[in-house]
Amino acid sequence: MKNRKAFSALEILLVAVILGLLAAVFVPATAVIAEKSRAGVVKAHISQIIEAGKKYNADKGTESVDYNTLVSEKYLKPVQPVAGEKYDEISIKAAGGRAKTVTARGTEISKSY
């Protein structure tokens, strides 16, 4: 038998096919993980807005407060979007309710309070 010092074309092709299959499985999986992670951050942001809104309503004796008022009254620092969501339409009612926003991909994320 000869002393071989290089890979054959078949061996290189087989490695390329295996790497392609692995990439086809793991790339979509990482996208799903990233989307779930962003949704978790958005939920945490909504929780912060809810807590600030509850405090504002209790301090001021109001029935409802919106996100922009919380920021302007310094009850909350401006929240940086991570998934293209907007917080401007969130309003926190003293009686309770549901705060929600929609990501750039159209996913609705909400939290009851």
C-alpha cells in the first residue's frame, strides 16, 4: 500500500456534506433561541414599566399613566427596544390590566398586572 499524504476528493466532499448538514440544523435553532431571548428582554421591560406605573399611580393618585409620562416624570428611564417594539402606547391603569407591545416581526408580547 502506498504512503498517502493528502485527502482524496471523496473525503473532502464527505466532510463538506457533513458540515452543511450540521449548519442546516444549527443555524435555524440559534435564530429561534435569539428570538426567545429578545422576547424575554421585552417582557422584563414591560415589567419595569408596570412597576413604575403602579408607583406613579399610587404616588399621584391617578387612574392611569402612559409610558411617556413615566419617562418625563423620571419614574422610569427610557427603555431601549431590542426587537423593534414600541412602548409609547403602553398605559398602566391603577385598577390593573394588561400591558402589551408588538415586535418588528409581529409577535405580540404582553403581561397582566
